[in-house]
Amino acid sequence: MAKERRSAFVCSSCGHDEAKWLGRCPSCGEWNTFKEVRLAPSSSGSRPSLRTEKTRQKLSEVDPSPPQKHPTGIEELDRVLGGGLSPGAAVLLGGEPGIGKSTLMLQVAAALPGQGLYVSGEESPGQVKNRADRLKLPQENLDILCETDLDSLLASLETNAPDYVVVDSIQTLVSREAGAVPGTPNQLKIAGHRLTSWAKEALVPIFLIAHVTKEGTIAGPKVIEHLVDTVLYFDHSAGDLRILRASKNRMGSVDEVGLFRMSANGLLPIPDPAGLFLEHRKEGPPAGSAVAAIYEGSRILMVEIQALTVPAKGGFGRVYSDRIDASRVSRIAAVLERHAGLRLSDQDIYVNVAGGLRVSDTGAELALALALFSARAEKPLPGELVAIGEISLAGEVRQVPHLRRRIKTAADTGLSHWMAATGDEKTEGTNVERLRDAVAHLAAESVHTA
Ligand code: TYD
Ligand code: MG
């Protein structure tokens, strides 16, 4: 990472200054006395004046410009980070064991400019090297340190600050302050706090890998989420697909997802995923399936929403849906029942999204409603149909942002017929203003089929 440091570190005991943070002042021998100070723009020839960063400032005089971001070189990660890493950024990467966290971080560490440090508490240098060889990664600018003692790690960082650090994993670190057992909540909090503080002082970006475990024998990433700038989760989808998303991001939004495929050569980015989650069937889709064009960050993805309805025992239906919020499914089912005459309250409703993506875009509500209708009426929808719209409690189909782009992207993936509140006159589609009309239209099979 290119260093444009406009700051210095000054000993609060004797005033000695250094370019990098040091644990102990070489001049007076005091420990932990270095404080970062900003260098004011120097007038030619005169010594730069120093002003401590942490002094009180008038709010009106604060420089509001965000710190510069440096791309990591892995576009799908930069997309999720919001452009790249800012100096001193602390990024937590969570995910289940085996999902590919070490693989992704080794690829990132090899791609970042500058001299990096990969701290492994789980694997030997040989194992990490083997992986880097298998992934054919450049290794010249990456050091490996196998260390599980937090104090030793911090001492090593202080004497020889790298340009960026990856800690794999934070659950292997042990601090003597917190007892001898690694992975306890207290160990995680202490390691998280001290490493992120170090990153902020040294202006060095740090990645902390943390396993998400179902058994709960070791503490999960949740206990340190509040300490870091960005929390990323690496998630499985269908097969070898991996989804990276931010659940917290001080460097940007949390709307973007990064998509990768795990291959024999590591994680490969999927830059053009519009039709990725669509399954193309020769005989057309089965009943209960409808396609939505959803907006994920800055990209549009086609997703197949699947619904199944079965008569409920005792007459009271329940909703089982984890990819779309179950309360949203209940609401759409209620609107269908009240405004489109489709009885669903005595049915158990199961909803799924093909490919395992979580859908929160309101633009998927019309497709969800049509999937429910199709399942209940046992009537397959036309294979080339994409449904785009939000559903109001009054049973209206509402227009959603980026409609034309959604229609265009759908057409590019072979979905040539749209259904929306107000579509695009230049392309083939059906305007529906009420959910009742949409359902009646499909029930009468008047939608064009190929
Ligand atoms: P890993 O990065 O070790 O996962 P984590 O650190 O999250 O536990 O990767 C785990 C799996 O990925 C492992 O089962 C092997 C597979 N893999 C590939 O398929 N291709 C590859 O190039 C690499 C390095 C791993
Ligand atoms: Mg690992």
C-alpha cells in the first residue's frame, strides 16, 4: 500500500519523534508513550509544526474528507468494502470452517501492494506456502508468521510494521491477560481490541479471520463486531458459489455482495452474475416458481422464487421462509387472499430462493406473489416471464427504482416478457396496476408463451 503519511509519532514523555509507532521510546526508554501527531503543511524551509491528533478541535474546522481508499486488487472484495481499504482499517471476515476464508485472504494478501504479513495460528508456514503455490500466487512481498501469543505478535508488529496484516484466525490467539485458553469471548475481545488499536495507531489495514461455529465451543465473530470498521461474512450458496457480504461497513455501504466460485485455482470472481441464479429448464418452470429481477448493490440479479403450499393441520397455516423475511411472505399472502381472492390462510407456505441468495429488495414482491399464486393454483407461469414490483397492502402493484435496467438485464438473460406496474413500451410486457389483475391475467393464460 502506498504510504502517504502526513503524520509522525511523538513521545509524550520526552518529545522524541519517529516516522513509525514504537512500543518503547528509543530516546527516554518509556513504554507506550508514542502518540500520533499530524504534520501541518510546511512552509518552505521551516521545520514542520506538530499538532497532536487527539487534541480538541472545533467541529467547524474538522476536515470532513474521508480517508483515501486503496483497492485490494480483488474487485469483488473492493465492491463489498466500498472501493478498497482505508489506512488503519480493521476488517473482520467471518464464515464457517472450510468455506474459503484462508484461501480468500491469502489471495488478497498476495494481491495487495507493499509488504504484507500473514499471521497463521492454524497452519504451518509449509502449509500456507503449499496453498500459495497451488494458487500460483506471487510470494515475494508476503511474510509468514506462525504465532498464537498475542503479546509476541504485537511486539513483532511494533518492531517491524508491515503494510498490511492478515490474522488467521483471531480465535487461535492467546493473551496472558485472559488466561491460557484460546477462543474464549474474553480472549477474542482482548485480541480484537489490541489489534484494531494497533492498526489505527500504525495506519496499517488489518484483516481478522474468525470462524463461525454452530457448536458454540469457541466464541464467534459477533463478540468483536463492534470493534472493527467492517464486518464481512463469507457464505455458501449452491455448490461452489461463495457470497461475500458486509453486515457493517464504516468505509461504505452494506448493500453490495461479492460473488466468487471456489475452483481448483482458488476463488474466482464472477463479474457478470445477472443470470447466475437462474435455472434454464427445457420444459419451462414448474408450478410455484417465479422470477424476480432484484437490485443488489449496483448490480441486477435474476432470482427464482419458489413457493409450495400444503393444507395446514388444524386449519391454521404457517410460513416457513428463511431466504425472504417470513413476515413479508405472510403480508403478501394476506394481500393475495384479501384482494385477489386466493385462499392461503389455511395453508402452510414454504418459500425458497434458488441458489441460496437472501432477498430483501421490495421489487421482488410481485414475483413472490406470483410464485404463491402459481403454487396454490398449481399453474406454472410462462418460462420467459420476469415480475418486477412492490405490493401495497391495498393490493396495488407499485413501481420500483431502476425498472428499465431491470427489464433490460432480464431480457439479456432470456426473460423477454416483463410484468410490472408501468413497464417499458419499447419491449414486450404486461402493465398491471393491481395484484388482482396480474393474477387474473395469468389465470387466463393470456400472457404470451414461447
Ligand atoms: P479454506 O480457505 O481453508 O477455508 P477456511 O479457511 O474458511 O476454513 O478452504 C477450504 C476448502 O476450500 C478446502 O476444503 C479446499 C477448498 N479449496 C479449493 O477447492 N480450491 C482451492 O484452490 C483451495 C485453496 C481450497
Ligand atoms: Mg482457514
